[in-house]
Amino acid sequence: MTDDGENNSDALDKTSIVQSDTFKVRIAEANQSPPCFVLLVGPAAQVGRQWAIQESDRIIGRAVGSYVFVDDRSLSKSHAKLILHAGEVKIIDLESTNKTLVNNKVLRPLTPEKLNNNDQVKMGNVIFKFLEKGNIETAAAAQTYDRGTTDALTGISNRGGLEEKGKEYFRKSDLLAVPLCVITFDIDHFKKINDTHGHSAGDYVLQELASLVSERLIRGNDFFARSGGEEFTLLLLGGSKEAGLEISERIRQTIEAHNFNYEGIRIPVTVSLGVSEKTLNDHQWKDILERADAALYVSKGSGRNQVNSK
């Protein structure tokens, strides 16, 4: 009985230490966090996103080039501006159509208004919260948003993150007059991998593949996401279809040659890929994605482990 009591006491002490240390880490992170804007109400894929305010003259609006870019038509293209000076953050309405309100107070256009911690800022149908420097909620908000846009298994972006980035890249492609290429690919016969080696082996393959592509096969400004169970999508802003085909073939060859070794067993892995490029007839980024998916199904229907484009 005494031993059990001592063990329980030790366990409680250890738990207390872990919780205390975790709290200290969070406090330390919060102390280093800059002031930021957090989206409370707006496009579903962006709710919870935050923008650090570390430089002055940051534009908030619907224009793709805005620092705080929110794809909502109730915002003006350049709706408001954030001014950072001597540790204080002020906001200026830039003569927007639907006004800027701070805690329900309508701001006079072109007149700076100092923001205080937890102020709510409404612009059209969009609502932000302002968090001052060192607010512990900043770290918590970042973690919550990351969980919503990051795939827990592989650590890369998930479908929600892809939807947000796809819209952003589509608009940037128009604004910058550069091509946009979409690559989508599936792991061939993934169900057979799970059935033969078990689901933990399947998880290993997904993790290893995601790491391989992220670290060795894409450029720094490319966007990579797990878009489904065994499906992945790559966005190449500034990449033509020719570049997409070249990268796709490199991905195909590298994955086929890679040693996927799970508990001493080599698991053969190949992928089928589809490629498409933005055209003048595309009205949204999903138009490109649908063609890439169609090309992927051609690859799968033609024997797998190959690249096709549409």
C-alpha cells in the first residue's frame, strides 16, 4: 500500500512539473509574440488566421497584394492601413466603401485610431481581433489555426490549407501575370499496402513520401498539401505546364526509386500524376484542379506510375 502511495505521489509530482514547464514555455512564447490581427469572422478557410504586425504601413483589404489579404467582397481592395510606431498600433480607414468600425465605433476616414488589446475591428462583413504584443492568446490562436490547416499525420498542409492557398495563388497569378500550374498525384494501390503490411505501414509511407517531396523535390515558393487519403496536390505559382511535367516526372522517378523500409521490409511505392496549367477560360483555381484530377485518372487508367496532362 505504501509503495503504491509513493508511486502515485511521484506520478502526481511529475505531472505537476510537466504542466508547469509547459505553461512556462507558453508564457515565454507569448512574451516574444508581436502585436497581431486575428480573423474572427470571414471566409471559413481563413478564420483563426493571424497576421503579425512587425512593420508599419500594412494594408488590409481584398487586393491580393494586401498584407492582410481576405477574400471577401465586402472589403475594399485597400480597406484600411495599420501603423506601427513606438510600440503602438493605429488603424486608418482608407475611405473604404463599407467603413471600418472599432468596437462598433465608426472611424473617420484617414484619421488614425489607436488599437488596444482585444479590440474588435469590423470591416464590411469581416471581423478581426487585435492582440497587443506579448498576449498569450497570440500563441494559442496560432496553434489553433495551424491545427485547422495542417495535416496531423504528415505535417504538411491539409485540404483546408490547400483551398485557401489555391484561391490566393489564383489571384496572384492574375495580378502578377504569371502562370499557375497544379499537380495532383495518388499513391498507386495504397489499399494493398494497408492490407498487406497494416495501417501503421501505410501511415509510414504517407509520412515518408510527404517528407521526401517537401525536402527534396519542390522549390521554396511551391505549395504542397495532402488533399485526400493518399492524394497530394502541388501548386506552382510562376510554373508553366512544361515545368509541371518536368517536376512531376522527377517526383515519379524519385518515389519509385526510394527505399520505403518499414520494420525491415521494403515496400514498393509508385505514384500516378496529373498536371494542368491556368488558362484564360478559368474562373477559379478549382477549374485547374479539376483538369489535373482528370489527367491523374488518365494516368491511373493507363497503367499507373506515369504522368499525364490536360
